[in-house]
Amino acid sequence: MSSRPLHVRWLGRTKYRDAYALQHALALRGTDDWLLCQEHEPTYTMGVRTDPANVLVDPATVGAELVRADRGGDVTFHGPGQLTAYPVLTLPGRGAGDKPDTPAYVRTVEQVVIDTLAYLGLPGATRLDDYPGVWIARPGQRPRKIAAIGVRMAHNRTLHGVALNVCPDLGFFEHIVPCGITEYGVTSLAAEGIDVGLEEATDAFIARAAQRWGGGPIDRSDVVWRHHVTDLAPFSRPAPDGGTADPSPIDPPSTTLPPTTLPPTTLPPVIPSPVTLSPRRSKRLADAGVSEAVPYRQRKPEWMRARVEHGAEVTALKRQIGSLDLVTVCEEAGCPNLSECWADGTATFMINGERCTRACGFCLVDTRRPAPLDADEPSRVAQAVVSMGLDFAVVTAVVALVSPPGGHACEVAPPRPDRPGHPPPFVGSERGWPSAVHQPPPAGPRSPPPVYPHRVPPVAP
């Protein structure tokens, strides 16, 4: 067990390629210990020893993607309802050597899953000789795999991990030979009669993983868990008949909360009026335990008002961003913390223009048809990173309905790392993520910071 901090993240539902790029970046360019948990969009992944004949159908015909990974093992499935966990850890060498004991690490991962299943009400999970993973093998029944494990070691750093079937659609496994094993099938907690949700299963797994790998402080952060339609603004919801989203920006009446009653000495008296909230907002208020609301037209108390202070640092940064004709998400999304971050010389660059086609209800970014892409934008972003002296850069991109044939602007013309004194390289792209992540630029005391692709959503879509 390490005494180092363990950073635990629940990333929500992610694309396999994004999680692949993220864990490789953390493993190869960092030293901290991480546990990345998520559920993936439907994806079949092939390990380094996969027999292509074990993929029985064209994945696209069943709504899945096919990706070749650098882990061990054969083909498997990742999808909604399955907890996929990637421990990114630094392991000590075995004995007096410098290479970690990979089989021992695999057994550790298996034990974390076995302990999790027992806690969730499914005792008796076990290992099978010559078959990695975790199995349900009751007397008189054929063994069934409930968790697949595939790992890789890179310079004493762990990659990939475990996929625990909580409540996935097991029909996806019928289109492959799971893990290349023809004689045994697969199962899930739901198929074994255990009624447990993905959130509860994830919490149980993280608790046992932290006991095993987190000898120091545990730092956990989650994206939002809820994926109900009512969590979305009306124009983001699907139509009742399954058609296009409702374009109306008006929230329908849902819940009426009474105005807050406060002493006259605390706030000036106001005319009582009902506050109508959208289903999305009322649900989040209820989750937070808020039962009353201050009327919209009533001034907030002094302690609640966020002061915007545009000091010299903020003004200088604003002038610098403007001189390079760049866009920041801080300004476009109306972030209330702009002055705090900008005073520290940090900002989030927004590439590919200032218009987004996603129309999220929580964001103020302009929603219209995107403007043409600017091929010189990557160089200007890189110049800003260098001139601001940043150790790392956060770059977000607006969502366009259709990408151009050559990729987005910052993917078409990345700055060249081989030119002395040139701005920092952009490592990875939507079109070249595997080779770019496997071959990062050499690090050195004067090396510019790389920029990795990281498209994990901070909130539920």
C-alpha cells in the first residue's frame, strides 16, 4: 500500500478513446496515483493478443465502435451499465529488481472486485485457474464471468484495469467471443438477481480500492450522476415522440416555491410573488435541500454577492487575449469567477470560434451556426501560452454539427515542436490520438508544456 494521495474521479459516460488518451497522459507524463471510473459508450476493444475472428459482426451494425488497445487479453465489450475502472498507479519493483510483479497486481485487482461483490450481496465470487477476471462459479452451474481484467505496465505505471458488469445489456456480448473464451459465458449483478445501481456499485468499488491502494489522502471528485431528461433545459430534451428537441427556450411551469420570509432589518421588504422554476432547477434545488427561494427581483444580501474586481492583472490579461484575437470560455460562458482566475494569470481558451451548436441550458455561449474556422488560431493560442508562462494550458472547443474534412482548426495546423523557440506542441488530436500519446515530445527544463486532448464532459450532457 502506498502512502501517496489517491486521486479518484468518476467521469460519467465517456468515449473509450477519450479515457484511453487521458489515462496514458496521466501515466506517461505524471507521477500521481489515480483511479479513473466511468461507463463507456458501446465499444468493443481488442487487446494485443486478440484474434480478429472473435469479433463476430461489424460493430457498427449493432451501434458500437471497435478500438484496438495496448492492453493484454482478447476482445471484450464496454458500455452503459458497466463500471470500467482504470487504476493509474506507480508500483514498486519485485524483490530487488525494478520491474513490478504484474500477476500479483492482477490478483489485487481481482480481490478488490471480489470484496466489492460480497459487499453488494453477491458472495462467493472467485478466480478460475488460467482464466483472468472474476467469476461466479456455484456448484452444479457453469462458471460465468462477471468482471474482465486487462492491464499493461509502462515504466512501473499501471494502465487499463477492470470492467465490472453491473447492469449492462448482455446482448452486446453475443456479437463477440468474450475474452476469447468459448466454453463459458458472461453475467452481471442484475442477471444474478442483485438489484443495485451503477452509482452504488461504483461507491462500493472505490471504497475497497481506496483501502487497497490509498494509504494516503483520498481526493475524490465526480461529474453529475443524473441523466434524467428533466435535468436538461427544454431545448436540450428529446421530443415526446422521439423526434428533434424542442427549440423553445422557455421553461414550462413545474414547481412554485413560496418567497423567503426575512426580517425587514435584514433585507428591504418586497411584494410577495411566486417563483416558477423549471423541472431541472427544481430537482437540483430539492437534491440540495432548498425548500424556499428568494424572489428574482429582490436584491441578494451583501454576503452573497460576488464582487467582480478588474484589477491590473485582469486588465493586462484581457488586453493580451484581445491583441491575439482569441476567445476564452471564461468570457463567453459568463463565468462568475472570471476575476479570481484571471488575477492569477489563468484562463481557458475556447477554440474554433465563439459559437456552439450544443445549446446547453447552463451556458451563455452564443448558439448559432458556427463561423468559418481560422487556420492561424492554433499558433495564436500557442503564443499566448508561451507569453503567459503557463505550466499547462486548458483548451476547450465549441461543438460544431459537422467537422471539416481535415479536422478542427487546432488539429489541422499544430505548432511545430522541432523549431527552436517555437510555441509549445499540441499533443494528440481527434484524428491521431494513439500515436500522438505514445510518442510525447521529450521533456526538459525548458521544454514547452504539451496540450493533451481531454474531452471528458464536466457535466451531464
